[in-house]
Amino acid sequence: MKYDLVIFDADGTLRRCTVPGQVCPNQPGQWELLPGVAETLSGIEWGSPSHGRTALGIASNQAGIARGYLTEELARKMLEDTVEAAAGFRPIPGSVELCPHGTREGCSCRKPGPLMLQRLRDFWKTVPARTLFVGDMASDRGAALNAGCAFRWAADFFPGV
Ligand SMILES: [Mg+2]
Ligand SMILES: [Zn+2]
């Protein structure tokens, strides 16, 4: 692995909503991992870059919080649950970033803004050139460009999806 840090988008990248007609899960039990995700992530030796391992981060827009569909606390727990299901460990505090703001609030954390990626990069004490962001939407690619880090589409990172 040539990267110190691999950051993943959540919805449409690691997991999908199982409620028909609903884009993102609002409760536990409303999501499942996408095919190939657990197989790929369980094959990587995750850890701290300071120990020569690759760190895992999450950067997720969670506008459902601003819309009142779920609390920030629950959204964060469900992202931690997603990491545990996908990679086999509970992510440490500081490695999961979410944007709780609405689409029109003009915050700088909502992707394609770079702030969540920059925070994760700073948390893991690495640099843009050694950071990869994996996502499924143009706003993900935009966030990677704005943060100066590498980007791969989820469909390319997870073979067989
Ligand atoms: Mg997505
Ligand atoms: Zn935000």
C-alpha cells in the first residue's frame, strides 16, 4: 500500500440503504455492506502510519442530521458500525468525520469541501500525496481535488461490485 491513509465515503461506497426509495440509512438495520467491501478491507493491514501501517478514515456528508432524520450521535455510531462490519475493528475517535450540515448552509466541511479530508490527514499526521480518498460521487472526487489528495472510484477500488 503506497498510502499512509485511505479515507472512504460511506453511503454508496461502503454500504447501501436497504429501505426502498430511501437513499441513506436513518436507523440501525437500514443498511448493508456493498459486495466486495469486507473482502477487500479485511485484506489490508490497518493501523497507524507511524507504525508503517495504513490508517483508515471515513468522510461522510450526513445532511439527514440537519433535516431531523437522525441525531449526529446515531449517525456517528452507524458509521463506526459500518467500519467494524467492513474492516473488523472499531475506528478510534478522530478517524470518523461527518458533516452534519444541510446542503445550503455553506459550511466548509460538506464535500466537495476539503475540510473533513484535511482533518483526517492532520489527525493521522500525513500529507496529501500519501492520502487516498475513495468515493462514489462527483462531490467525493471534488473533495479529493480540493484537498490535493488522490482519488479512486469505489467501483474501481472494490473489484466485483
Ligand atoms: Mg456516497
Ligand atoms: Zn458541514
